[in-house]
Amino acid sequence: MTLSSGTCGQASGSLAVLRALQQALEEQGLAEKVHVRVTGCQGFCQEEPLVTIQPLDVLYCSVKPEDAAEIVAESLANGRIVERLCYRDPLTGRLVTTAAELPFFAKQDRELIGRNQFVDPCDIRDYIAAGGYAALAKVLTQMDPEKVIEEVKASGLRGRGGGGYPTGRKWEQCRVAPGCEHYVICNADEGDPGAYMDRGLLEGNPHLILEGMAIGAYAVGARQGFVYVRNEYPLAVEHTRTAIAQARELGLLGERILGTDFSFDVKVARGGGAFVCGESTALVASLEGKVGEPRPKDVHLVEHGYLDQPTVLNNVETWANVPPILLNGSGWFAAKGTEKSKGTKIFALTGQVKNTGLVEVEMGTTLREIIFDIGGGPVNGRQIKAVQTGGPSGGCLPVSLFDLPVDYEALTAAGSMMGSGGMVVMDDSACMVDVAKYFLRFLKDESCGKCVPCRLGIDRMLEILTDISEGRGRADQLGVLEELAWTMSVGSLCALGKTAPNPVLSTLRYFRDEYEAHLNERRCPAGVCQALRSYFIDPELCSECGVCLDTCPEGAIVEDRPFRIDEMLCKRCGLCEEACPAAAIRRV
Amino acid sequence: MDLTEVDSLIVNRGQDPFDILEVLHDLQARYGYLPEEVLRHVSARLAVPLIEVFRLANFYKAFSLKPRGRHLLTVCLGTACHVRGAPRMLDEVKAELGIGAGETTEDGAFTVETVNCLGACALGPVVVADGVYHEHMNPEKLRALLERLRSEDASLRAEGVGVCVQGTLGCGQDAPGGQAVVAGV
């Protein structure tokens, strides 16, 4: 049986479930016969912790410690399915007993993330049993480095970190660049808020990444690699370290790997919590023990990278794609996807959508398929209004563009970007001005301040958006926003500054009516912007129960007949709205 | 301050240029912040100019130059948490504890910090208290959590047990009882 226990799983109580399962197995005398595999994230984060049992082929969702005894007694001892723990399709009410039938999984192509369920990330034997390190063995014994690069080029693999640079070309440039040492780096500094597929991969299947890096190192002629991982991902750090130690023990890292002349080792460096370090040159500066400031891009890392030596830096998901490509051939990989975007892509589907989790789809799948067919559509009967892709560098796309395919060029043309794969769904309860303001505030904190357009541009844009959201906006400020955006996109040193205006530009482009409502009518249509909303008590619905009187921290509820709110005292926090049992308090 | 302990964390470090950051991470986890005395010592031992060490400690969010409270609350402000109401969590903290992000209560009981994303987006809004992730938070659950931490803090101090400074996010070994960093609610 497997139990998913990544960060999401553990936050949902998987460790307590594990203890309960082990105890139940012990008590019922099955401890010797049943192997409990603790895996990383299986992707359906909504319903964590997940338990699957073989050979019965059954999937249980949201398992609690108190369910353990029943699972062991029924499913393991008697081979019966515990129906109350199975997923029930909210639309049809149909009972789903196996993972394959789950609507959330059925429409995905889980080439990479699907491997997590077969692997205990802390046990290299699981990975090898699932065919791991076979690609490395094939490469080291049957292919020369040029052939590896040819194969990766032919596959059409492009960087999964957001930029989409062809991976094979990057490797080739690094290979031919002169230097005393060559290096490979795995960028696991996944700073985009709302994106966590790199965490899912590194935490759930670290050997896949290490194998990819070893193949890359062989191709470019590197002896040393680094995994630069966010310190905010404690499990990923721990699992990567364990994986490196185990691979060294088996001779899959270190001197003369698999008896060949190829030697390669990997070290883990923890990030310091700076978003800008996801930018390649800033990351390398950080690895060199300096503050993470980017440098002009005209000097390329493939020639002058870590310690001024030729360096290949790829994202976690890019590295993860390498072993299957070398094992199955470039044609297998290139058969999936669109003309210029090949293979699959993992997205972190989150926000106001029914099914949240890691979603892996073939390139070219439409946003609508991801959000409605896999994501299950809106929650609480609301209307989905937009999706934000690409994090602070990307943009918000409206429902009218949901037929766009997932493809580097298509998303960029629409004013957003692929990014690393965050996909935050927003419904009509989200205010797009507030969302744009959110990203600017984020970027203001994270801008390293080295170049002026980014440092001052973000500040100024945030000032304007704050004016707009607080009812002090002027119509001419929209033009200033566009002008600032242009200056920043041409004048900033690194991608952080160049793409910083995207959230503002895309919301201006597709949701201008919301900006205009804030400006002209001093009204926030979604009722999010605090300064522009007010509350009232509907006398028809109010039962005068007095709950709001106790809830309001400002004492703004007046106990008249009927109850009313004192506008002067009200801070518009909305606590009374949530507390009212009769739903009599409403926003306007 | 016992600097031999600092030395034990520096042993075997110094081969790679990023080791200075690794050492700072370990020290931050050990002390909950980076005391000046420790930074001076690190500078001397690793032969990195003090001004550089301070620059790193200042630049990276993972490090704090001020002591933290006995309990550390981290509010995730990632996009997914934001659209599900994370700013309300900060309002609630402000209302309950009277402090904002980056501040510590006067009695030294609580420090509140924010983080840009914990990658647990499906569970948002997320609040981490002393290394334990709390999912799907709302003002009510947060109030209950603060209440519990307060009474734990009070009873520990009544027993005269010095509550250790909590480790930062990602350093579960310093959490009381040696519990793993992430555990069920």
C-alpha cells in the first residue's frame, strides 16, 4: 500500500495516518505481509492524504487516523472496498474506486509526476526498481556526449522554468565553451507564489532529477553539479540530501560512475528566500556566496557562469524530462505537444477551483480543459473570471481566452507567459486591480534594487494602483501606468524587472472595465478593495440575534430597531458578514 | 555565548563559496537569529570580511538580525493564499496580538513573519506556527490557534521551563520535542 506524504500530505495529517496504519497492521498480524510505501506528493492535494492499496487497486481519499483499523481489516485482510473513503464525483455522484478512474487524473498525461506513487523518495531501491538510472547506464555505455546533445536537441525539449530556451542548444553552447571546469546547476529556487511543481518533483522523486543532472553533466563535460533549493521547502532539502548520499553509496554519483571514466558529484545549496535568485545570474551569484543580484545578460552563463566557468543551469522539471527522453528516444518525446512546444508540462492548479493540485498535461491542451475538465470548474456556484499564469512575471487571462493552448508562444502572445507553471484560478470574488496590486507589492519587496527602472518603476506603479484602489485614482493615471511599463520592460537588467509590469498590463488589457469602475464610480465591483466598500444590515433578514454585536471589534453595530452599522466606526473588516447566521449583513 | 558550538557548525565548511550561506542558515536555525557576536566570529573563521557577512545577513529573507519571540507565526501570502483571504489572517493577528509582519510582541511571546509562498497552495490560506503547517485557515481557527499557543506559553513559563527560541521555517529539529517540521493539525 502507498501513502502520500509530501508537504501537503503531512500538513493534512499523513504522519498520524502512517502511525495508525502501522499500529493497525501490527495489531492484526499483517505487519510482515504488507509493505507501506511512504511517497511524495501524488498531485491530488485537495484530497490528501491519499492511500492506495494493491493488488486490490483501490484509492482512498482524505484518510484520517481513525480510518486505519477499518482499512486494514476490510481491504487488506478481507479484500473488500471501504466505499465511504472512496472519491465521489461531485457532479454525477458516481463512486470512484481506482486512481485511473478519478476524473482529475483521467484527463492528464502524468508522465513525470505520475512516477511519484511508485517511489519512496528516501529509498533509492524503489527508484531503481521502477527503471531508474537505466537512462544513465545507457548514456554512459552506449552514447558519446555529442550524441546525447543531438538527442536532446531532436526531442525539442525547452526550459521549463519559464523562458523556454531549447535545452539541447544550451548544452551544446556550454560543451564547446572553453574553461578549466564545466558545471551543471539545478534551479529549485521555485519562488513564484502559486507554483509548486518543482517541490513536488524534487520532494517526491529526487533521483529522477539527479539522474537527469548526471546525464547533462556527461553531455557538457562537467564533474560537479549543484542543486540550489529553497529553504522554505524543508522536505525537498532533506530528500535531496538523502538521495545524494544513497546514490554515492551505490556508485551512481562520485568517482568512475558505473565503472566508466565519468565522474560526477552533486552538492545541495539552500536558497536564502530571495525571489530574484530564481533569475539565473542572480542564482549563480548566490552560489558564489554573494548577495543575489543579477548582472547584464549579454555575458551568458554557458560561457561565464559559476566561478566564471561554462555552466548549464536548468530548472527541476527540465532535468526531470531528461532521463525519459534518453531512455525512450527523442521521437517518443517529440510526438507529444505542439509544433514548437513538446512533451508535457506540470501546472500547479490552485485558487478558486474545485480540484486543486499538480496537473500534468500534454503541451497544447487548452486552459479550458485544465480548469474545467480537470479542475472541475468553479466553487460555491460562482463564476470563473480569469486565470493567472506565470506568477509575478505573467498575466491574467480572461475566460474568453480559455481556448488558448498551453504553448510558450501562444501564452506570450496573449500577454501572459508559461512561467514555471503556476495557475491560479480567480472567480468573480476577486478584484483584478487588487490582484495587480498584490503582485506589485510582492515585486517591490523582491526587487534587488540594483537598476533604477525596476526599483523606482515598481514603486511608482504601486503608488498609482494604491490610489486607484483607495478611491483617489485619476483617469490620466492609466496612461502613466502604460508609460512606466514600457520603460521598465526595455530598461531593466533582468527578467524580474522586464516582466514586472505584466500583471498590470494584462489586467488593464482584459479587465479595463474594473479599473474604470474604481476610477469613475469609486466602486470595487468585486467588493474587495476595503476603502471602496461598505456594509449594511438587511432588516428583512436580520433576526436581531446579536452575534454581530459580539463579533465587531470596533463596536460599530448599533442596537437600534432595526440593527444598523455606524459608518464612522466601521473599519470594513467583514467579520460581521462572516459571523451573521442569517446572512443579513452584505457588502455593497 | 558559547562559540565552540558555532565552531562545530563551521567544521568542514569553507570549501565552496556558498558555504558561508549554509553556515548562516545553520546558525539562524540554532539561535533563531544571527547575533552580532556570532557573525563576527564567522567572519574571522571563514575569512570573509565582516561587511560582506552583514550584507548577506541583510539581503536574504531567511536571516534575521533581531531575536525572535518564543513562538513564530508565519503567514503565507502566496497568490493562492491571497485570493483565498490570507490578508485577513494578518488583520486578525494584528487585532489579537497588536503586531504586524516582522514584529515581535513586547513580552517576547510571538514573532509574526510573512512568506511569499510555501508551495502548499492547495491548502491555502496556510499559517505555520512553530514549524507546524495549519491548512485552510480562517479568522476563527487562527484565534483558537493563538489562544492555544498563549496558554501553552503561560503554563510552560509558570513551570519555570525556559521555552527555547524556535527554529526558523525548515529547521524542524529545533521544534520542541524533536517533532518533524510538518505535522498534522
